[in-house]
Amino acid sequence: MDNLGGRPTIYSIELAIRICTAVSTTPRGLEHICKDNPDFPVPSTIYKWELENTEFEKMFMRAQENRGMLIFDECLDIADDTKSDTKTIKHGGTEFDICDKEWVLRSKLRVDTRLRMAAQLHPRKLRPGTVVAGDPNAPLGTVTLPAQVPAGTPPPPLPPIPTDEAKT
């Protein structure tokens, strides 16, 4: 059946590139991107293309990873912005700068939320807590650490690697 107007449903490499460029250059989700670009298909069509087209799947995954790094950069901007960390109050004719705890907690929430989003979009670089260890002559083992480990805490020891002697 022909598309009788509205949003496109037919895949083209030109449209795929435009979609992936939009995804990789904004922290906003696909719903917002499609809403802001009426010539894009609806998100369900894009997800369908991702399932059906390996070329688009790779492009879209890379765009999502770039989006994750963009969100990570936003976290740094939020964490480095200290202009609202204090507020001025007057007491007895004297002005005092005090910590604006509500603002600091809100900033922490914004950073934590974005870090979780970024880790989902780019798990190879941004997912916390996975350590890969091993040597060239032995299989690799993984140890998953808690997301928040005090600085200087060594990773837990790896389980012993079975040797040929243990098998006999």
C-alpha cells in the first residue's frame, strides 16, 4: 500500500544519515528528535529499520554512543557550574553566603540521571564497575565492582584460574 502522506516509512541512506546525525548531536531522545523533525519517520519506524537493516543498525548504534558521550559532557558542565551553589542571606544587617543545599542536590540528581543514561547508550566506555583482567596465557576473568568505590580501594582478587594440573 502506498504512503498517502504524513511521515516517511521507506528507508533511504540519505534519511538514515540525517536521523543518525540528529541522534548523535543532541542529548534528547528519539521521540523529541522525531517531533522536532516532521520529515523524520515515527520512532517505531526507525526501530523497525534498525532491526531489518544491519547497515542502519551499525550507524544508529554509533549515533547512540556519540549521544552518550554528549550526555557525559553535559555531566561535566553541570558538575563544574558552581554559580548557584551558594545563596546570600541577610541576618542582623550582615550578608552571608551559605550553601544552597537544594540546588546542590538537584545538580547531583541531574548528573546521576545523565550518567545512567550515558552508560546505557555507550556501555563500553561509560558503564561503571567492570574490570577485565588476565594474562596472555590464561583465560580472561571479570570482576564487577560496586558503582561507587572509595578512591584507592584495590579491586577484589580474581577467582583462581583452573590449571591443567587441577584437571587431573
